[in-house]
Amino acid sequence: MNATENVTNEARGNPLAPKSQVLETGAAVGQSFAPVKQICAHLNAFHVYASDPKRCVEANHYCSHLNEDVRQCLIYDTPAPNARLIGVEYMISATLYKTLDPEERKLWHSHVFEVKSGMLIMPGPDGLPTGIWEEAETKEMEDVVGIYGKTYHFWQVDRGDKLPLGGPELMMSFTKEDQCPGFSELIGERDSRYGVSHVQKKEKRAYIEEPEVHNDADRVWKVENAMQKFAGATKDQASLLKGTHSST
């Protein structure tokens, strides 16, 4: 079989050989996988490309806590067993975020809109009544609403790539509904797959207080606004999108 021609599990390459299956099974029995076993939450939302804010992709986060102020998440394109690992996200508390230098802070995004709009969900286990699970989910959102995330994607599955091509892409989050073309349809399709309603979640989370978002966060949207008014913002945008620390 030619690996350059075959596509398996939406990635270019041959199906898993019997030898690999045996080794995989043996490793699963004999190794501990301790870091992965620390994953304690599955979160689903959408990320937007900092280099092209008109593009967004669904992201399934599998997160663990390093401590009370730092989380780390593996990001997959789906929650299926054969999901592709497309990126990583680090999440830190507002306290730690404020200690970062100004250029570093531009690479991070807030989660206020994700939480308050109902875009960010924590898919529940099968068989558990929705109301019971949403109580736990809403408590989680009380914590997530105030933290900041730094995300890079390595595999642009939304454009049909069969391998992780090119350099890492800095990703951001939406901060307003009108930033996402077809917001209702996009989220509605996701909701239908998970059997949830972001509208109901929005209502349930109405009591969650909105923290003040640091002015350096969510930079892509500020650059977008500046680009519409000032042609000279190009350098600022290029610095952000390449993830550099040059002054603006």
C-alpha cells in the first residue's frame, strides 16, 4: 500500500498494521500514561485564526490542572477515538496574566464571551439527566469566565489538510456574536450533535459576573478595528500574527 495515496481516519497514511496494533495493545496494558490520566474536563467551543479572523474551527479541549492558576489542554477536531490532535491551549488565571509583559499578553484571549453566550460547553456523559450535569457545568463556567488562554493549532483540518502542514497558527476566541458569520447556525449545528442549547445555557449563566478583560487581551479584534480606521496598523497586526515580541 502507498501511504502517499491512502487516507485513513482523515489523515494521509496506511491503516494500522497488525504489528502496530499488537504493540499499541501491549503499551496500553503496561504503561501508566500518567500525564494523560490527569485530564479532568472536556470543553467544546470554537477558535478563530488570528491570521484570518473570518476562519474558525470547532475545538474539543481535554484539560488538566497543573495547579489552581494553570491549566493545559490537548485540542482535538472531534471527541471520537480516532480524532486528530490539532493543537494545544494553556489557560492561566487573571493574576498570572497580569504578570506577563505587554507583548506576551497580546497572544492570549479571554473566555468571557464563550461562557456568557453559551458557546463554551462541557459535554455531559450519556444517561445523566441534563439538569444535573448543567449544574456542574455552570459551576465550572464560574471559574473559566475569568481565565485567559493561549492557543496554537498545528493542523488546519478546516481547509481539508490530511497532514499537519505549515507552521503553528495562533488562535483566538470570539468576543462578540457579530464577529462570527452565521453564529446561530454554526452553534446550532454543534448543539444538535450534543443535544444541548446554547441559548438555554446563556440564560442559566446570566448570573455569572463578567470580569473586566485586560486591554491587551483579544488583540486580533483590536487590530481588526484599527485596520478599518488606520492603514498604519499593518505592522502591529503582522507582529501579533507571527507571535513575535517586537514593539508596536
